[in-house]
Amino acid sequence: MQIALHAFDRRQVAWIAFFVAVLSAWAALFLMQPNLDLPQGWQALGLDYLASLCRPAAETSLPGLIAMWGLMSLAMMAPTIAPALKTYLDLTHTQGASMSGFAALLSGYLLVWIGFSIPAALLQAALDTQGWLDPFGRSSEVYLTAALLALAGAYQFSKLKEACLNQCHSPLMFFMGKWQDGLSGAVSMGLHLGAVCLGCCWALMLLAFVAGTMNLAFMGLAMVLMTFEKLPQLGRYLTAPVGFALLGAAILTLTTELIKHL
């Protein structure tokens, strides 16, 4: 039995658990879709509660909105830390506690995004109260849509975004400069990585209010974009084009609205 356990690399166990968690979050988001017709017996599994989380903000409690944003953050942002997790495992593969450190590092990272879920949920509730969102959490105001697109586009060229991306592009250099031993050290490094990631991606995440907060296509596209943007060989060639595209979309949105009123 011990031989079998040693043969099955604990790093593989960590990756399996990681991807199971990510896929579970995506499955939960799929089951939350408002138009999904599930067999009635599935309600006993609590899926009716999941579906209630994606109702209009006015019909959902604040904890429900926070839970929805938390699931979105796990599904969209956990994959973007994969290069850093791989680097961490490569650095600690000879240590018996490396799997605990893996979990601690990831927990610290996700804790930052859970924290982001709170102001995001509050913002959604506020926008819905003003009547600026449709039932799918999508902006119904042209100027709000243009402002969100312009904000995300302009932020692509900011010094803060550049500084955060530079750390994301070099996880080995990050760990060499910020290394802390023990589980508490892994949590602290995870919190730092989460803050850096938040600095990279918060404006892109707010585009959920343009596409719809429960739009799986947007979530998937944004996840791929934010993951690729953190890859050093590819990411440096994506940031500026994405920024120009978003600014162009903002200008097009405003221009179309102005033409309607001519």
C-alpha cells in the first residue's frame, strides 16, 4: 500500500484536487443558469438554491450575490495561478509538507478574490437599485457600458497593470524575492500573488456588467484571456491590443448612441 502511495506522486494528487475544484465551480455556474431546465428530483441536491443566486440583484440577498461572485472568481481566476503553482511545486518537491504548502498558497490567493467578491456584489446591488442592470446583470445604460469598456481599456496601459503583470510573468523571480517558509509563509505568498493578480485583472472582471454577470461565454473568454496575459511569451503581446480593442468598443458604443439621436 505504501509503495503504491509513493508511486503516485503527491504533486499529481494536488493537481487533480485543483482541477476538480475548478471544474466543480464551473459546473455550479452552469447549474445556476436561469434558463436551465433540470429534472425536478435534482432540487433535493440544493440546485434550486444555486439557481436562486443568479436572479436579479433585487431578488437576491447580498450573501447570495457574494456567493455568486465567489464562484465566478474561483472558476475564472484559479486557472490563472497555475504557472505560479507549478513553480512552487518545482521548488518544494523534495519537502514532505509541500502539498500542504500548495493548498495554503492557493487558499491565500483565493482569499483575495473572495474579498473582491464583496465590493463587486455591493456594486451590482447598487447598479441594480438604480435600474442600470437588466435581469441578467448586464448594463442597460449606454453610458455605463461605454464607461466600463473605456476604464478596462485605459487600465491596460497603466503603470500599475504593467507592474503587476511583470510579477505574474516571472513566478520564479517572485518566489526568489518573496519566499517565506512554512504554511503561514505560503498563505502570505498566496495573498501577495492574489493582490498582484487583482491588480492585473479587476477592470477586466468588471466587464461582467457589460456581458452579463452570469454569461458563461464571457467568463470562459475572460478566463482564457487573463490566463494567456500572464504567460511571458504570449501575454506581453496581448495587453496593448486588448486595450485598444476595448477603447474602440467604448467609442463605437458612444458613437452608435449619438447617431441614434441625430
